[in-house]
Amino acid sequence: MKVNMLSRVADGMFWLNRYMERTDGMLLTLNTCYILSFDKETEDCQGYKPLLEFYTNLSNEEILKVQNDTNFVLKYIICDNGNHNSVKNLIIKARENARGSQDKITKELWEHINSMYHYMNSPDLPKKLETSDALNIVTKLNKDLLLYNGILQVTMPRGLGWCFSCIGKHIERCLQTISMTQAYYSPIQYDLEGNEDLMYWRRLLLSLSGYELYLKSYSNISHNRKVVQQVVFNRDFAHSVIYTLDLIGIYLNSLFKDNTLNEARTLHNQFGRLKSYVEFTDYHNLTNQQLEEVLQNTKTQLIQFSTDFSKLFFSYT
């Protein structure tokens, strides 16, 4: 295969950005739920449920018990050692992958990851989350992830490492968008003609950094259908399903350029079918059942693609 990079290093670049993107999405969702929890005038039947369903392994019974318990959720999501998807554990995993790929990432990126690692391991962090400092901590972590993405974008060379890291990042982002969208459509049976107001959709849109764009998109379409248009099919929205698939396709083309192996061609075709499935779905005439199927099928196919991609490029799989 004409990809001149050790599979161990390629694997490290891929997972470094998947872990950091997962942390970013999780913190954005946590921040949204946390800020809106102060608004006692807004009726909220879900609380932290979408966050806990997607980012943790808690059972449905456990989630029902704690979905409105802010103190528990803050500590469990940010620094619980027993939660393998806590911010602390994800940063530890990201740092391990960064260390294994240190000759392929920039000094600035390594220093920033290292700084986040030491902050997450400070012994007084759990106690601070029980005080009025909690909001400052969540805000700082959100800014740290924004800074990480900025350093990555500005300092990293656009070689093979960049391709692997971007494919990992956008697979993770696409899965997050699909899962969070399912979390808000499932309780209303994917009803595209329903009357849910903007307050209902605000949490989803804020969790995907899309609320401001949504407010600027004038339309007479009902919210239930318009939200789908933005989070799944809008190519101008950086967290939409089609936007992330477009970028995966671009970096996949770079990796497969001049590659004649059958396995590479098979994987390329597999991804092409997945992207076309979303791209040629007519969202104007989408039915409730089709929406549910499109989200679930895209998620299933993308997970399978990620597995097959790892088998092809990372020898340990």
C-alpha cells in the first residue's frame, strides 16, 4: 500500500483526534445542559439524559435516577475515573496517542495536550466542581478544546498524519451529530410535522454549535423539519452529517491517491455508497419513518466503515 507511515503512528493520529473531538462534543453538550438548568421557567423533561445516553455506559434506570442531578453529572462526566468516557480519561487516552505520534505533531499541540492533562489530574478538581467554581471549570475546558482545534488547524503540516487525524475527527463528529439528533427526535417519534417549539430544539442546536446559524436561516418550514435540514443536510454547517461526510471523503481520496489495491478500492466504494445514501435523500419529502431509518442506517454504516478502515490501515485490528 502506498501509504508511507507506520500503522502505529497512523493509528495514534486517528485516535488522538477522535478522543479530542469526543471530549469537545461532550463538553459542549454538558455546558448547554448545565447553563439551561439554571432557567427554572423552561420546562425540561430530559435534563442531562441525552448527554448520559450517548457519552456513558449507564443503564436506563441509572440515567433516570440522575438525569437532573447536576452535581453528580458534573463530576461523572468531567473527572470520574470509573467513567471510561469522562473528560479526564479521554484526555489521558489522547495524550497517550499524542506521545506515540510525537514526531508527527507539533510542539505547540503537544504542549497544549500536556497542559490539559495536568489540569485534569489536579487533585482538587473534583471538590471544586461542588462549588460555585463549577461553571468556570466547564467554561475553561470548553475554551481549551477551542484552543486545541485552533492550534491543530494553524500548526499541523498537511501530510498523511493530517489525513488520518481529520478522518478520525470527522467520523467522531458525524456519529455525535447523529446520536444527539436521535436523542431529540426519538421522544417525539420522529414527527416531522409536529409542533415542538424553538425551546425544545434549542438544546440540540446549542449542543452542536448550530443555534446561531439556525436563527439566521429564515424559513417558513416547521421547526421539526427545518432542524433536520440543518443538522443532517446543510453543507454550510460544520457539524452536519453531510458536511462531515464530505470532509471524510476528501481526506480518504488523499490517502487512496494512486492506490491500486483491491481492499482500498472496496473501502473507497463502501464509503461512496454511504455518502450517496445521505446526499441523495430528498429531505423535502422525508417521512417520519424515513428520517428514523436514514439516521440509524447512516450511523450503522459509518461504524462499519470506521472498523474496516482500521482493519486496512492499523495492523493491530
